[in-house]
Amino acid sequence: MIEGVTVGQAGPEDAVGGVLPRWVALPESVEEVAAVLRACAERDLAVVPTGGGTKLHWGAPPERCDVRLDLSRLDKILEHAAGDLVVRAQAGVTMGALAAALADEGQELAVDAPEDATVGGTLATGAAGPRAFRYGTPRDLLIGVTVVLADGTVARSGGKVVKNVAGYDLGKLFTGSYGTLGVIAEATFRLHPLPAARRWVRSEVEAADLPGIAAALAASQAEPSAAEVERPEPGARPVLAVLAEGAAAESRAAALRELVGGGEISDAPPPWWGLVPRDETLVEARFPATGLAAVLEAAERAGLALRGSVLSGRVLLAPAAPVEAEVLAGLRRRVEAAGGRVNVLAAPHAGLDRWGQVSALPLMRRVKERFDPGRRMSPGRFVGGI
């Protein structure tokens, strides 16, 4: 089909949201990605880029999927400028492999992601982990990107040094776009030195006390890097875990323990720390600091387990069964009243309003028209059917 590119017939395991592609293409370079997209453009074939598949069930099913573009063979770390605290990697590099390579130089990409997730997939879904409170999201750490557009055009923006941020908007546009604008092929990130030490404070708290505790943690001179909460079922006492890292981590953890009202200090996180549920149904709530109490109450009323950050305002809600439209509407109403929003990241059935009201939707549709006028890139996967 395409000279030099491995292309095969798709099987049931290649389905995206229940939509089975006709072919799977496995390019091994940016040039091969471009060749695949040019060939698809000539034949009006719809393409869904994929990485490690850890979040492939996120987003709506594509309206059509002719070619699954498997980026797993773009798995090279192209450059690590340790002196500049910068790394450039292909989209198919797993976060675990990247972390291991950077650790050899005493550095890290401060993004908490599953080890088998890929660089491209982490960016495409806009996933953020516990330490986003201190370091920012993957989009904040991205300083350069190479993308391939729907017609096969290769575009680059940003640079490999932190002070060169020309074209950074391209990285912002593609991060969190679920592959609907084009293919993220390479990414350049700003790094941080590995902390000398890490200590976690773990404590059971009362749900009613959490908003006050979170406010105290955010203002604390002990400077926590993250604070994660888990409530495995409605009515259970939440478990709070707070991370101190870097200089004097032990003494700072002791100060944080006083703030949360006691608990134990450990040099290892709880097993659920930063873990992204791979449930068929997964709901996300994002909210300002003032909205935490409302989100806790809304999740309780909806009967949803809860896990996420009380500092950066993002929690994941996992129901025991597929969430009903009425339950979702009530949850969304309460969270939006507190200044937040609710997204259905994954759901096994259609008919749910996955994204709610999005004020920027007209602009997002214009961007989609600009980058993918033929609607060949993951059509329908994102907000508003984009």
C-alpha cells in the first residue's frame, strides 16, 4: 500500500471504541508517518493515531476508522541535552523507558504517567498526574513538537532549549486534542533534576475537613509537590497522601503531617498513587480550589468512587456500573455550579453527553477546519464531534 511502511489487515484487537479499522500501519519515522497520511489523503481514508493503548478507550468512538496508525515503532530518544535539561523523543517512546534513560543522568520528566503509556498518547489525551500542582501538566513542560498534518505536511514548532519558545502554540493546540488535528510525531520537553529524597505522608481524614486541609497544604511553607485523595466507595473515609520531595524532605513531611492531623511517613507512595483506572467508565471532574467541597458532595450523591488531586483540582470518578445520563447530569450540574466541569473520559455506551457545554467550541471547530478540513483525523473523537 505504501512503500517502505509495514501495513497489515486489522484484527479485532485493533478496534478503537468498537470501530474496527481496515488496516494497521506501523511507520518507523516521521517521514513514514507523512507518507501514510499522504496516501490516506489521496484515498479519503480516516486515520486514528495510537500509542500504548492505555487510554484508547478514552474519547468518543470515531465516526469512521480506516487506518489505525500505530506509532509504537517510533520509540527512540533522539537527544538528551543533560546540560540544558532538555530531551527530545519520538511519540512511541514509553514513559517508563524515558524515565529510566533520564534517571541515568539524574534527571526526570516530571509527568506522572503509566509506564506503558507513550509520549504521544500522554500529550494527545492531555493526561496530568499528581505533581501537576508543582511542575505543571505535560503541555506546560512541552517546549517543542513535530507534528504531521492530515495531508502529510510535517510541521515543527518550538525548540530544544527552554528559552526558545517560538511556535509553542502548536504544541498547546495538539496537546489534549485526541489525535483530531494531526499526529504528534516527536516532542521536546523541559526536564528537572531528580529529587534527592521523597517522603509521603498518608492519613485518613474526614471528608468535611478536606477543603480546609487542602487550603492549608497549598499555602504551606513545607511546599508539598502533590496531595492525592482516594475514597474507594461513597461513605468511606478518604485517605490523603501528601508528597514532599527534595531538600529536607523528612522534616518537611513531618510539618505536612501536622497540617493533615497525623498519619504515617513513608519513602514509598501508596499503591493507588497516580494510578489511572482502566475502567470501562471513567469520569473526570476539574475544578477550582474553592470547588473541592462541592465535588466531594457531588461524587457522594452520584455514588462514585473518587481519586485525584486536591491541590491541582482534578479527580477521576469511577462508578461500579455504567453511569446513567440522569446521574451524570446531576453530577455535572453541581460541579459546574462550583466553577468546575465534568468530562466523561470513557464510557461503554453511546448517548451520554461526554463533554457538557464548551464555550470555546466555535473556535475549536474553526481550528479543526484549518488543520483537518477533510475530517480524516480521528473524526468525532473529541468535543462537539470534532
